[in-house]
Amino acid sequence: MPELKFNKGTDEEHEIELDSYLISACWNSGCAYAGQKTRFNIQTALVGNGAKIKIKGKSEEGEKLGKVSGEIYSNVYVGEFDLPEDIKIGDKIYFEVKLPKNNLEGKSERIPVLPVPKIKKIGWNAPEARRGDIVTLSAELEEVRDYTEVKLIIHEYDQDGAHDRINELPAVVKDGKVEVKWEYEYHEDTDEVPTEEELKRYGRHYNPPEYFFTIKFDDLELGRGQESGLLLFKDWIDVELIDGQGNPIPNEKYILRLPDGNTRKGKLDNNGQAREEDIPPGKVFVEFPDSEDEADFSIGDQKGD
């Protein structure tokens, strides 16, 4: 950044002219993949909105990546190049940037071209999980260097394709494999509206969430077609009713108010306990309509009286 100097009096107005300049011209990641999009970011200072900008993509081996032109706004320009599928692996790419009316130009750093990673095998270690279960996400990969840093992105599946991103787990590839463990946590956006087919399968109210995961290499994300398979989430609650001395109250009727607006009725056993399966994720409220005495109850890991 150029040094600003001002040596006039401060008790009167003066007009000064500031020079614009190019702060940076950078790729968004440290490598590029053959046949894929590669994004870049350009930052300037004191360049007016609408200033024309021209970018040329090149490689050290003489490959032309094309030209991009546009206008700067808020001193930022973001763009991308489509790398040819036949670009030489190991070649290094860079881009040149010019702002003609501002007399600015510069070059980006050089980044290597790598082959596109491929998924050989990917999946969960179980077809379904309950709250508190720890599941394993694993994959076998090809065309990936050892110690490559990746992210495993967990999505809640949506029939219409509007998948919600639930979690992001960092990992490192070793011997062509990647593996991480995940403990399910409830998220408020687990609220997919069920399809008619799912309503027939699960009933008119409860649609248990399903999850898939992808593997992200910088700007490249593999597995968006649910190649990992879908992990079905199931939940349950334990209901227990005891009196003030800690003794169980048996055979008591109860009503559960579920987070999907449904209600479920049941009866405690001789030990004052009951388990309800396939409970939607979220808060559950319990009532004992025939209980006249004060009592303590527990429901899952929530307690009340």
C-alpha cells in the first residue's frame, strides 16, 4: 500500500487525488483439477464501481484458459476458469489481470494442475442411527495424494434437491483412505416436508430425516449424487414415573406431545416405565392424565415434575 503524505494546513479545505492500486490477484485454492472450474478473487483499492477489468488465464506449458472480462464493484471481482480436460497434469496455471482505465495490472501466483480425485468406495458403517450413536463415515479414493486435507460434508437429504448442510468434518487422506466419526446432533432445520410416498411409508406425520455425505477438495465436491447412501435417523424415548420417595408408579396412562404436532398414548408397565420407538427429533412433552399425586417423571434425558 503506498504511503500517504499530507503537508498542508488542516484549518481549510483541500482537494487531493488518491491513486488506485491492485491489492491481490489470487486463486481460491492451492491447486486446480483438470476439467473442473477453478475460481479466483481480485481485490483493489480506490477503484470506482463499474471499472472495467480483463483477465487472461494461462499456464507455464502454454495452455490458454480463456479470457474473462467484467466490472469491479466494492473493489472486488470474483470469477472462474474452466480447465480443459486434456490439460497436462503437473502443469502450473496463473492469470494476468488488467484494469485499463486505472493503469493497473498484475499476475496471480502459480498453482499445479492435478488429476480429478475419484471415489472408489464410500459409505456409512450402518444403515440407521439413533440419537447419541456414533457412526463412521469412510471412503476409498483414487488420484489423491496422501495427506491431502479434505472436508466431509453431512447433508440432510431432501427429495426436491434442496439438501440442508448439517455438519462439516475435517479429515486427512492416508493410503488413499479417509475416515471420520460423527455423533448425531439434533438440528432445528431437520424439518423436511414429506412426500406422498414417504407419508405412505412412515405414516401421516413423522418423516424421519435421512443423511448423506460428500467429500470436498477445495472447490471440488464429490458425492453430490448420494453415493454414500442414506443414513436413516431413528429416535426413541424412555418414560418413567416415580413418587416423592422414589418408588415407581405402575400402570399409569400417559400422553406424549411430539414435535411434529402428533400425540401418542400409552400405559406404563409394572415398574412405572415405558419405551416409545420412532420418535421425531425435537422436544417431547409428557402428561399423566389420571395422576392426582405429585410425582417425578423422566423422559429420555429430560426431567420434569
